[in-house]
Amino acid sequence: MIDLNRMSGILLHPTSLPSPYGIGDLGKDAYKFVDFLKNAGQHLWQILPLTHTGFGDSPYQSFSAFAGQPLLISPAHLMELGLLESFELQNCPVTDDEQIDYGVIIPWKHLIFRLAYERFLTKDGPESRLKEQFHLFCAENSTWLDDYSLFMTCKDIHAGKSWLEWEDKYRLPTKELKAELKEAFPEDIGYYQFLQFIFFSEWRELKKYANEHDIKIIGDIPIFVSMDSADVWANQELFQLDTKGFPLAVAGVPPDYFSSTGQLWGNPLYNWKTHEDDGFSWWISRIKSQLSNLDILRIDHFRGFESYWSVPYGEETAINGEWIKAPGRQLFEAVEDALGKNLPIIAEDLGIITEEVTALRESFHFPGMKILQFAFETTGESDYLPHQFTSPRCVCYTGTHDNDTTCGWYRTLEADCKRKLQLYTGTEPGRDISRNMIRLCLGSTAAYAVFPLQDALALGSEARMNIPGVAAGNWSWRCKDTALTPSLAEELKELSILYGRY
């Protein structure tokens, strides 16, 4: 169950950390960030999904619901393991310490990863400690790792194309084909297993360090998985697909705050009947895997467990969809039967929320979310205003990864809404708006208060992480290594103490 002691923390995805290698990683700067959180009196570090991102670099569209993001592997750690030489890291094509250039960084990282893997295969004897750990990892994670590593190898064979573009032999894999491929490409398959071994070794050490410093990590999973993923390719019966693997309908949301035409995500929808017949085993494995790597799990688009927006495949927008009931109650009952009651899960309950969705969330005691920016976009009452919070069983945010930064948001706010915010906070118009919103967040009755690092740094729209519905240019913001100052940590600590969150 979620600990309802008052706590606060910072939202920052590890890719946004400082690093000399073009993208944040799980190396020394991640440990320095944990130290910063500790010095700032914070007890929560919220991140986005840690999974292996696909086309578009979104953490919410990944090649696997289980596999970790190889781009987060620390090159410096590979050097410490004796798998890379220092001179091999000196040609990192870094051109900007505030933005990630995925088109440049991805091929460079895989170049050095290949070098490290070749040395891993040849440098140490078969009885080496590292190889023993590797083989143990592969055995313990075979239920997802075997399909994932085989899927990624097949993508390499097909020059990175979506599996829907592969020939039938590969698109509709049989047990015989999988065995044949494993025999034909053992080192290629082993490469992806090796990356997962290194990633999870690094992640678990970092999480251990955070927990030792009294910091809990809030992770994140999307309700749906990517069409171009090992999950769909290897488990086609669990999704609404035709006989050739193409989706019959896809996920999205109807027109809302973020888009007048809705959001057409394009993810395949679950064949819930098959999941029910199987006792929801895939979902149980997914949640168990995530909770083994995190302290608290936020599930994105929770309302889709009560009803989901189904859009016929081929539609250009999400307008022509329909709500279809989902077996959320049966699912979470099965999860509780398998993993225990009162699981540490946060439900992202934003958007079009019905009484049925609220009842589902409350029946399992999952905290919901309150976004302060939403509270001031009209002049009337709002469920997102702190005085309307009916229970501490919620998480209050200034904004999330999908919102503009507070400073950027404020600049586009209507004058009467700015006036409402001024009166509510008792501050001068526009003066230190970011800090005032953080104060409002911390001072709320919500058990947890979380704010993006961009708001702590009072950054503008140039530091926004994501614009929903826009396919390119997202997920690239990075924090400068000079930003996390002792004075900022002391200021945040004082606020944490002031509002009873220390």
C-alpha cells in the first residue's frame, strides 16, 4: 500500500540527467542527483517508463514492456568492467549539453556497446564472475528476455523495419522458427541479452543507493504496449489482431484538453477475453516485474481499465472511436491474488473520468493524481484546486511530463485566470510563479507532492519534455550539470520542512 506519510519529490527522467555522453545515464550523475534529492529534503524520485524506446524515442512506445532502455547504460561503467578503453569514449559526438540528439547518440552508443560485448565474449574465461552473473540473469528472466532478444535480432535482420513488414515466416513465428533462429544467430541474440544484463545491474545498484538514502522511486508504465514490440509479436493472441497480425482497432483518447481531434496513439488493443481465460498471467508478470525494479508504480491512462477508446484501424484521427468496457476489476483482483493486496500503485486518472472509473480506483485504494495547472485554466471551481481535495490519498503535481513547464504555461494563461492564480496564492502577478506553484503543491493535503525539475529551476517552454499529439522533437531536454546547486537544495529543503514533508 502507498505510505500516506507526507512526502515530496522531483519528476526527472534519467535521460535528462547531465552526462558527458550525449544523454543522461545510470552513471555517477545519477548518484549525484540522488545526493541532491537527499540534501533537498526530498523522499521521492519520479521517472518515466524505463523501457527500450522505439521510433520517436517516446518512453511510452517501446520495443518491450519488460526490457530496459539500453541508452541509459553508463559507458563509464563499461570501462570500469574492463570492456571499454578510455580512448574509445573520447569520440562521443556530443554537440549540446541541453538537448539529446537521438539520431547521433543511438548509433554511437550501439557502436561502443558492440565493442563491449565482443570483449565480454572473448576477454574472460567461461567461469568468470561476470559471465556467471550474466547466465543467471538470462535464466531468471527467460520468460520475457528470450522473445525480446529474438525479436530485436529479427529487427536487425530486417533493417529495423516494423515486424508487420516482415515476410510471413518471421511475422507469424512458430516454435520451430524460434529454435532455428536461436541456433543461427546465438551471438546476435546474446548481444541484446547482454545489454539487458548490464542495464538491470546498473539500475538495481542505483535503486539500492536511492533507498539507502531514504528515497523511493516512482516508476511508470503505459496501459498499452507498442504495436512494434516483442510483446505483440510473440503473443499475438493477447491482442485484437487479424490473422496476419494487423490490428483490428487501435487505442487513443477522444478530443480533450490536449487535442481537438483526440489522440490517436495507434497501440493495439487487448483481447481481454484471452487474458481472462489465462488468468491475466501476462499482466501479473508485467506488474510483478515492474514492482521488483521500483518502489511505487504509476499506471498511465488508468481509466482504460474501466473502458477504453477503440478506434477502427486506418482512421486518421481519434474522433471516430467508441468506449468499450474493460475487465479492470477482474484484472486487479487477479493481480492482488497473485502479488498481495494493497499494492503500491498510483492511478493516472486524468482526462474523461466517470464515476465507474473513480469507483474502480477507490476499490483498490489506488491514489489518483491532481494537476495544479488544470486548476487555473478556468475561473470557476475545479477538482484540481487544493481546497477541493477530499482525501490525502492522492498525488499533487504542479505539472507532468505532458504539460508545459509552469513558467511556460503561465505565459499563455488568460488574464482572468492569472488573476485567479494571483488571488489564490496571495502573490504578485507573475512573480516567481514557478516557486509559488511548488509551494501550493507542497502545502496541499495530498500525501505526495511532486514537481518537475524544470519547475524547481523556473525554466520556460524550451525545457518542456513532451507535447502530446506531436510526433517529433520530444523527450530531449537535459539538465545542465551546474543547475543542481547547494543553494537550490537548501531552499527546497526549507520548503519541505515548512510544509511537513521532511
